[in-house]
Amino acid sequence: MGKNIKVLLVEDDLIDQMAFKRMVKDSGLSYDYAVAGCVSEAKEMLTASNFDVIITDYMLPDGSAFDVISIKTDAPIIFATGAGDEGTAVNAMKAGAYDYLIKDHERNYLKILPVTVEKALKSKEAEQRLRLLNAAVENANDSIIILEAEPSDLPGRKILYVNKAFTRITGYEAYEVLGKTLRMLNGINTDAAELAKANLAFEERKPITIEIANYKKDGTEFWVESNIVPFAEERGWYVHWVSVQRDITQRKEFEDAMRLSKEAAEEASQAKSDFLSTVSHELRTPLTSVLGFTTIVKEDLEGFIFPNIKERDNKMERKIRNVSESLDIMEKEAMRLTNLINDVLDIAKIEAGKIDWKDDEIDMRDVFLRAVSATASLHEPKGIKIEEELIGDDFKFFGDGDRMIQVATNLFSNAIKFTESGTITYMIKHSADELRCEVIDTGIGIPEDMLEKVFEKFKQIGDTLTSKPQGTGLGLPICKEIIEHHGGKIWAESNYGKGSTFIFTIPTSTKKDSELGQKDALLKSIKDLSRF
């Protein structure tokens, strides 16, 4: 139940006072009322307390109802008198009275008084809401524009109202735009397609949001996000359109700057990839010759020339040993440079999207066995033991076998590089829809802050002036690109000083599954189209 209505009755006639009190009681009205017998008493009561509504007689001992109206109060005032006439009623309404009731001898006016009070309170509530709404609209940061529901004539719907923000943003005062259309804000870069979308929304009486370039009074271009909404009255007739326009010029400038920056970065990346590819190709040919001739010279010297040297003193032995060691270093470094060039070419091709990926059925266990065999010359001299752990019995998936062997080989090579002794374990687990593979070593481990950085290009553990590991810093980034191409993920975990674990997952969906999925999607599209 709502609160009692506080009513102030300003009435000097005791009989009228009694009649009012009896009406309240007999009608069961929730009035919390007070009675003032004159204007001065009314002023005292209104100073001491707030009332929801005031009912006042016209003629009072020390003044009139107009003196009551002059007292500053937000409460609606109802005149009730038998001494007035039509002119008095008009003047009362002009002075701010909500209504004017004529007292009759039978006091029938009291029968309609409760209805008049209720209407007065509802009117006051509506006025308060309207004032609140008007204050909110006037002080909003966004432009608020009210348009007529239908265009009264060409070229379009006239502007009926704009708030202060509109003037602040556009530079136009309200009197300069009222009666005109929003086209006055359009200019050379205003998108005709966006205007067409707005016009279609007008025709279909649907809300719409568009982004469009407008122009201020001084000709400056600015961008707005305009939310346009139709408003209908109780019977469903559309009476207005309201457009709330937010200045998004800074956002647009930021987006343009980001787009230009992205394009520049892409161009730079492409130029870098093209340069690396060109340089790598140019280096590969002479390097192949250097490596090939180094191998030939080494074989000839060690297989024919050195054994046929008859006289060998200490000096000659040292020379032979120096030449052999130098050739070993030349061969090793040429091979390392070849690997570098191959890695650079790989990463450049992957980034440029120029790799021809295969899609064959592969067994992940075969992939790891091939990688173990390929790295035997690295782990066998160290006496590192390779262990296998298989969980499940089906490790097949569809992908590029050569590239997956490259991943496994890279992971083994890294594990061997940073493990002086102990074991390296590879684990393959088949879960519901993916293969999970792990390469676990007992090496030096990886600091926590480097676990993500190891997958960045040219980033290596121990990358300092005093501790520079061998390698390109491209192996793990290449692995990441290959795994992600196959729809998987790769990451590292480590207990620093005790070892590292490199983990990757690969979806087990087959080519057949993919083809069935495409077929299902096509059938669904056909069914959707058949509904129209």
C-alpha cells in the first residue's frame, strides 16, 4: 500500500471544514490532512512541513487563494469556491492553479474532489519526470535530435529539437537548424550507402545505428555514431524519430592510424621475408659448394694424402692434426650455416603462406621414432637414454608428416642441447579428440619468465654476451607455426634447474571427418534457404 497523501485544506468556513473531514472518513481516503483557517496559517504550515496537494478557498480572512499560490511550493493547488466566476477561474489557472472547483450548496463538489486530487498528483509526477528527462537530455554529452515522424515536404524529416551538446559539437545554434533536415550536416565524404541504410530504416520504421561523416558549421569534418529510434504513442502511431549522435572522430582517427600502421607493418614484414628469402637463396648455392668441397678435401686428405706421407716428424704430425681439425670445424660451421639458412627460409615461407602443406594419414609414434633416429648422433655420444611412454593404442591423425618430424626433431635437439646426462622421455597420449605429446628432459630447465619467450623468433635461453648457445633461435617458432597450422597448441613447462617439458596437442579429426562436416554444413545451408 502506498503512503498517505498529505493534504493541506485552507478553509475558514467551519461547516466546509467539517464537510471535508466527513467526506474523507466516509470515502475511506488515505489522506493525512491539516487545516489552515487563513493565509498566514497556511504559510506557517507550508514552512514547517511539505504537502502533496493544497485545497484552498478563494476568499480568506487575510487574503485570497492567489496569496496561497504566491507561497513557494511544489504542491499542486486546487481552488474551491462559490464566490468566483469564469474570469476568476481563468486567472486562477494562469496564476498556477491546477484546477478550479465551484462550491454548490449541497457540496457535491466534494464528490469529485478526490478524483481531482488524484489527477493533480499524477500531473505533478508527470511534470517531475518531464523536468528530469529534459535536464538529462539537455546535459547529455551526446547530440540528441528529435525529428518529425514523416517528412512534411522534401527533402526529408524536419528537425524539431536539438540539445546543447548538438550546438557544442556542430557549432550550430538551435534556431539555425530547427525546421531543416539532417542533410545540412552532410558533405563530400558522407557515405551515401550509410544514408541509404538510414532511409530504409525510416521507411520500415526500424531502429538503426550508422557511422557517418558530418560537417560542422565551420566546415570541419567529424564522425558520428548515430543511433536512430522511432517513437510511437499509446495507440501505436509513430510521432517522432530520435537520433542520438556520439562524436567518434578520435576513435576513427585511431582506427585509421592503426590500419595504416598495420599496413606498414605488413609491408615491412613482407619486405623482410622477401629479403631473407632472397639472401638465403643467394647464400645457399655457394655454401653448398663450400660444404661439398670441404667434405671432398677432407676425404681426400684423410683417405689418400695423409696416409701416403712417408716422413712424419712431430711438426708434420701437428700440421696434419691442425688441418684435420680445421676441416672438421669448417664442415661443422658450414653445416650450422646451412641449417640457419634452411630455418630462415622455412620461417619466411610459413609467414608468407607459401608452403605447400601435405595432408596424409600419419602415425605420431612413427614421427617420434624418426626424430629419435635423426638425433642419434647428438644423444648417443652423451649417453642420454631415450624413453617412450604411450597412453592409448591409436596415434593416427591427418597432417604433414615431414613437418611433424621437423617439430619432433627440433624438440629432441633442444632437449639434448641442454641436457648433459640423464634421460629424455617422449610421451604420446590419445584422448577423445586429440593427441597430446610431451618431450621431457632432465636438463638445466627454463626460467619461468622465459617459458613464453622461447617461442619468439631469434630468442634463446642464455642469450647473453658470455653465454651464447648455438642455433638460430628459429626452431621453436617454426614448431609453433607448424603445430598451429595443424590446429594444435604448443607450450613449455619447466622446473628450473631440474628439466623442461615441451607439450603440444594435435586434433585427431580426419580428412573424412572434415569432408562429412562440409557436407553437413552444405545440407544445412540448403535447408535454411528452402525456408524463404
